[in-house]
Amino acid sequence: MDVYQAIADSNRRKLLDLLLSQERSVQELARHFEFTIGAVSQHLKILLASGLVARRKEGRFRYYRARPETLKEVHEWTEQYSQFWESRLDRLGDYLDKTP
């Protein structure tokens, strides 16, 4: 699974947000959603395949943690657009400062 496809879904982004603070089990994660543990597991499967999360097994439980380094590619790609918009907004600000 492609990283961009994985983060395109708002539920998967929320899962990543939850996992950035600490490692969590599927059951813990499911408490933050209004859908089934099975649905949470499916989203985690996609995040796992994209390399955005890692999993470890302890007994019958599986624990997930974020792998934010995988988002470096996304950050680098979006950075060019950030610079573009900053430049545009700076020019707009200059124009507005000159306008009475």
C-alpha cells in the first residue's frame, strides 16, 4: 500500500495521531471510534502495509506504534507547496500594505 493512499483516509490519520503518543492495542484504539474492532484492524493492516506503523505481539494481544519516519517522503513533497504558498502570501501582504 502506498503511503499517500494510507493517509488519505481520515480514520487512518486519527489512528496515526493516537499512535504517535504511545504504543496501543487494537482494543485501546477501538475505544476512540464508533466502528468495530474488525474495522480498526483493517485500517491498521493498511497502515502496517504502508510502513506507517509497526506491530508487536505479546500473548494474544497485538500492539501498534507509529513509524513517523515513513512520513518523511510526504513531508518533503508537501514542503514545496508550503514554500510556494508562503511566497504567494508574502506578495499578497506586500500588495495590501501598499494599498490605501
